[in-house]
Amino acid sequence: MRYLAFLAIILLAGVAFAQPKLKKTQISKEISVLLPQDFTPLTDDAIARKYPASTKPLAVYTSPNGQIDFSVTQKRSQFQAQDLSMLREFYKANLLERFTKVDFIRQEVAQVKGKDYIIFEFVSTVADERGTTNLGQVQKYSIVQYTIQGDQLLIFTMHAPFMLKNDWQPIMRQVMSSINLK
């Protein structure tokens, strides 16, 4: 009897920690990506609340519990694809300015499906350095990829709470390496 209970526990644990199945998601006519099949698109109102910025993301998909997001932002650029190496330091400085602390896991220009991308994989920390609140630090694990297609800068981001990094790192890497541009 104990043996059956032990097997049942192992089976349930295996199901609970199984990696989510990925499915092809068409973001636009030119952009597709493999996302976990339980991710759903955010409405325009939800995007505006969660991502208040001058440039609204083209699309945002989120996990059922809302903790993990994948987003795509598109904006005009005067730079060309061959400028990515030069732009890497500019975007790195932008990330370093946005967060209290950034620990880079990866920062490079690399190819994904035959297209060059600036890729940043990092753990960020945001803390109230003014001391006006008693809120603790917020840590996130993120992958951000930039590319230029024509006169458009495309920014792909995926964020998860730091406490989920070990579970989500392989999945997020798989998602980000599946981005396909036509």
C-alpha cells in the first residue's frame, strides 16, 4: 500500500512540474512565436494598465496566474540591422538605468532563426531607495531581445518572478529562440 501511495505522489509531482506544451502563436502577419498553450492575450485595457508607456505593445500574452508575461513592442527606428552591435551598449545602459540592480546572465548579439538580435538575459532588482515605503525589493528574471526589420525596431520581452527562474528559464529560452520573422 505504501508503495502505491509513493508512486502516486511521484506521478502527481511529475505532472505538476512538467514543462508546459508550446503552441505556435501568430502575433502579426510577419511575427510568430511558440508560447505555452495556456497563455492568453491581454486586452487593450489590461495592456494599458500593466504596461503604461508612450508606445503600447503590439501584443502581450500572460500565464493563467498573470505572473509570467511575453510581449512584443514595435516602433520606428532610424537604425539598420547592421547597427545592432553598436546599439547593444545603448540598450544595456537603458536597462541599468531602469532597475536598482541588474545581474546579466547573457548579453550578446546572436542569431535566432537566421536573424540578428541583441539578447539580454538577466535578473533585475527594484528597490525603494528613497526610503519612503516599507515595500521589499522586487526581483524578476527576464529575457529581452531587440532586432531591426526594415524601419522597425522590434522588442520581445519575457518576464517571470525570480522565485520561478529555475522552473521557467528553459521554457523562456525556448520561447525566445522560437521567434520567427517573415
